[in-house]
Amino acid sequence: MKDNAEMRKEHNAVREKVGYHDFTHELLEARGADVGAFMDKMFVNDISGADVGQGVYTTMLNEEGKIIDDLIIFRVEENKYWLSTLYIDQMQSWFNEHSDGFDVEYEDITEVTTMYAVQGPKSRDTLNKIVDENLDDVKFTRIVDRKIDDVSIKVARFGFTGELGFELYFAPEHVDFIESKLEEAGEEFGIMELETDVFLTSLPTEKGLKLMRDYEGLDPIEGGLGWSIDWDSDFIGKEAVQETRENGPKQSLVGFTVEDEEAEVELESDITKNGETVGKVTNYTYGYTAGKHIGFALIQNDKAEIGDDVMIGDVEAKLTSDVFV
């Protein structure tokens, strides 16, 4: 995996200036008199306790306590939530299995709600030039209503880059208009449209932000997400996760670095220490700010720890914190 000039350019635009891209998540709207209680059953965080206009990061578990989705949920009205996910069909099927007895309905609104991410230290400056009311007082996790000329949008202060950033939600017929306004407003800041996958690879990985594939087969504590659990809530999978809470996790997600700039590492590759398998690779990319190859590793806690020198095939690596810059 070698340095890529276009990816480096886009990566640096977000780290130093501002970049935007079509945010590929799908959007489910859930509503009804019991929607808050239903959200608290389906997800580990306190969803019903969120303020209107607040977003909450959470996970959805199976009965064994394993993560089957991680996502942001926005409370957009008293009894209405927006769920931003990559796995909307799976989510609706899971909801269908557990919605009996709840006054709740849910609808895929992806086709009528386009999502764009605007990320980087100049993202707020860019948006402030085009929205009807500036975003200076919008706190992290909040979603607010704004207009760009006569186009209504929702703006959430969220992102997947580790930088100051916002997500825009609007009707799809306005895509060309919104893009032209972003390009015009961001020109002085060096805005770039992201056309590579840096928003899924180097940018989030450097900041320790993980994809669902990293969490596959883990419970929230093993995934480092114990902070997101509302233990007062009776969510699906709670009993299994409590066992991990009481006994401690047997496996953990950590980071690793590779100094060899030419090294190729495949996902799911075994990680060995003194010839013994101690984990596997869940993510591997080049970190343009870190200046080296980086990734995430799922390790067995009784066999390896941060600071260990390990091998991935014939590639030398070191286990590290999962935040690289």
C-alpha cells in the first residue's frame, strides 16, 4: 500500500482546510408514541433521554451482546428520531422482530434525504458564509434547522474525520445547488470535494474512529465503547455484556504501526508474537498525517498488549494506542 498523491491531497485538505463529500449513509425515520422506549430497547445508549436536536452515538446488539450496528441517532422531534446507518435493511428486519407491543413505525427516507459531510478546520467558516444563521453556537452532537437561500436543510455538528465538521441533510433535488454554494463559499479556504475513500480510511483511522467491520463479533466493552452503555436501560444483549463488565474483556481493539513503507498487509491477517497467534488485523491504511502505515488489531488480552513488537506474516509491526495523531 503505497503513498497516493490524490489521496494525500484530499486528506490534507480536511486536516488543514475543508473538504466535502456525499455522505453515503442511509437514513431511517422512527416515530410514534412509544418510539423512545423502543429506541432504548434496541440500543445501548440513553436514546429517550436525548434532548430534541441532539444526536447520540450508540450500538445495536444481538441477544449474545455482539455489535450488529453502530450509528448516530438524532432526536429531531419529541417522538421522531433519525437513524443514520449503513445497514438499513438489516436494521428494519431486526426492528420487525422486536416491535410487538410498541406504538412505533419506521420508514426509509434515504431517497428523499441527501446527506453531505463538510469537514475540516474551515468547515464552519465555509458554512457560515451560506447559511441564514451562523453555526458558531452549535455544539458537538447537535442538529439544527437552517436555510441556504430558500432551501431548507438540517445541519448536524458531527463527522467521521476527527476534525471540526458538519453533516448536511436536504432534499436530493438541491444537490447541484448545495455543491455550487459550498464550492463558492469554500474557495478562499481551499475547499476540495473528496473523490477518493480517505473519509473511510486514513482520516478516521488516524483518529481512532472505527468501521463496523472492526467491531464485528465484539461486544461494546471489547470494542472500547463501554462509555456508551446506559446500564439503567434494559437493552437487548445487556445480560451478555454485563458478564464482560464483571469479568473483564478477553479481547481488545488496539492500534498498530508498520514502518516499512512498501509493506502490504491483508485484512484478517494473523498477528503473531514469538510465533504464537495473538490477534488479527481489522484495518490497515496509510496515515498521511501520521506519516506511516497504521491499522487496528483485535488482540487476545492474555497474549499481547500495547507496546509489543509483533509480526503480520513477514511484516514487522508494533502494537500501539488506536489514536495515531
